[in-house]
Amino acid sequence: MTLIPETKGNLTSLGTLADFNAWLKGHYPDLFIFTITAQWDGPSKMWLGIFKNTAKLYANDNDVECLFGMADYDDAQDIATYLDIKKVPTTIMIKRNYVVMSFTGPMGQLDFIKHIDNYAKMN
């Protein structure tokens, strides 16, 4: 199933590896934050709520520019393979084309925000 990338504010739903690569190119935010989840997975459902709410918090942040991307594991197998994702939910943070952080499983929103602020402001 091919999904059309859909962007709401600073959050983009990605369906293919081509979408993912296009999302990374042409933008120069302080940090890219990408998560892959599965509709059938309980922790993914919990994490997706935190992820989306956090994206909203950064939508109008003038100090830090972050772009958030997400994909469903079952619909975006090529992205999962490219990023070597074996478990869901998995989240990665990318700065200047380098993965600066990767974690599997949900994280509390306050801890997530601390990591985002730390990596976004890192030179």
C-alpha cells in the first residue's frame, strides 16, 4: 500500500523510502525526528500519542526548529529495512545527516523533550 505523504504543521506521514529521503532533503531544521510504529502494537499506540503531542509543542517554537516524521511499519517496510529497524516503536533523531540518537519503545514526554532540546541545540 503506497501512502501519499501528508504534512500537518511540522509532522509528516511517510509511506516509502523515497518519501523519507525527500523529507530529509531540502530542509535544514535543527533536528529531524522520525518514528516508526505499528497499528497492532500497544506500546506504539501509546508512543504515537506522545510523539504527535510533542510535534505540536515544537510547531511554533521559535528557538528550535524540528521536523517530525512518522511511518507505519507494515506500510513502510523499505524505510524499516533501510534504517535496520527490527522493533516498534523505534525513534531516531537526525542532525546534519547523522543519527545522533535512536531508541526503541516509548519514552515519557518530558524526557523526550529534554533529548530533543539537547540535540537540536548541539553544534
